[in-house]
Amino acid sequence: MGSLFLGLGGYALPSKAAKNKLTKITLLHTNDMHSHIDPFPESDPKHPGLGGFARINALVKRIRVEEENTLLLDCGDIYQGTPYFNFFKGEAELKLMSKIGYDAGTIGNHEFDNGLVGITSQMGHMNFPFINSNYDFTGTILEGKVEAYKTFQKGNVKIGIFGLGVELEGLVSSKNCEGVKYIDPIYMAEKMVEVLKDKEQCDLIICLSHMGYSSNAGGICDLKLAKETRDIDVILGGHSHTLLETATRIRNLDGKEVVINQVGWAGIALGRIDFYIDKEEGTKLASSTLHSIDKKLEA
């Protein structure tokens, strides 16, 4: 699986004199894990021997030793897909993700499969936050338990993260999301960027999306979000199970580039984006790598 080096916002590579001022931020991400704690069997026709939480843990540990400023993020649909979910209702997945050391995740439509109680009852097993900005949980048992955004300080770089979810109507039984109001993602993205850039003074803004990479019908998706907003640096996606060999680049309303990435499903790959940020020069550069989660990680 390959890698791509790209410049954000049309910036040139920094001069040698500026290189010592660069701060490197490493973003690791998964999506649509669907309770696939164990690897696929070697006999699987599509993903023979791929995946496994233990292997992801091994890779993340290795990268964290090498890279000081690392964030591990998930883009939703942790639940549903194997007997682990049927028996343990999400407890196993959230406990293991906490042990691996996820920093944050967003909510996918399958997180609602056991209703709002199915989310709240398992949140005690996680030591990282769910972040979602466009589901209004006011008046429900999830009110105040899901964060609209979160900031992280890594070195001299302040990182702001917000989350956007897919329209639940038609995907989730109405009784399983009763009282949850869906807010237009473009509108909410603009609000979150305003807060993260102006109020929180973030240097890097990340959207955790569970809306899908693209849409044939012209609906909201990661590509559309990138084109119709400003100041989002990277969109880490889920929902469509899209496996990108290298990150996609889309120009936003200001003509600046947004990095979009998604890594299939079921933990078959770990996405990695390394940002190189020079705050003095106002430059951001990024390289994208896709790591296969295979049995080599057991060595």
C-alpha cells in the first residue's frame, strides 16, 4: 500500500532554514470496524487473513514510539457485524479500543442499533470521547454525553476535532433514535470551524465524518463537504467502506486543499496522515500512508 506527499493550500515545501521549526503531527485512523475484533480467516474471498484489533494495537504502539505527536481516531460504525456485538452489545469493542488508546471517535449509524440506551449503557467502558456536532441530543439520555468538538495540544500545535454523522432517517429505526434531531452538516461544519479557528485558535482542524466518501445522487458526502466549506484541513471518513490507496485532495471554497481519507472497513487497514506544520511561516504539508493490517504485524 502506497504513500503520497502533498502540499496543503498551495504552499511550497519549506526551505532548509525553516525545517527545524516544523512540528510533525501524526494522525492514525480507522472506520467501520463493525465488531471485527479478530482477523478475517485465510479462506475469506475478499480479505484473507486481514484485520484484527491485536495487530492494530501492535502497529499503533510501534508508531507511537517513533512519533511523539500522535492521535488515533475512529470514524464510526464500531458496532455490528460479528457475534462479539450480538453477545456483548459493544462492551468488547469499546474496552479494546480504550486499551489500544484511541483519542476520539465519532458516531456511526450502527451505533444506534440497540437504541440510545445501547450507546449510553456502554460508554462507561470507553476512556475516549464520542464527538458529533450535527446530532442534537437535547432531551434524550445522550444529552451532554457526546461532545460537539474537542481540542488537543500536541507540541506547539493546537488541533481541533469535530464530528459529522449521516442522516439517520431511513437508516435507523425511528424508535432507536427517538428524539435525535439531525442538523445540516454543511451548516454545522461552518459553525464548528468558526469556533475552532476563532475561539479556540486551532492550528489544524479535523472533521471525523460518517457520511460517506461520495454520493451519486448529489447528497452530502466527504467530497461535497470539502468543496462547500472553508478551513477544514482534513476529513477522515467512514460509512461508505471506501478504501483509498492514497488520500484525496479537494479544493475548498477558498481554493485551499483539503485532505480526505478513508480505509475500507473491518480493520483491514490503518490510515496515516503526517502533517508538517510551520506556525511561523503559516505552512502545512502532509504525507499519506495506508498500512495493511496483516499477519506480518504479529512478528
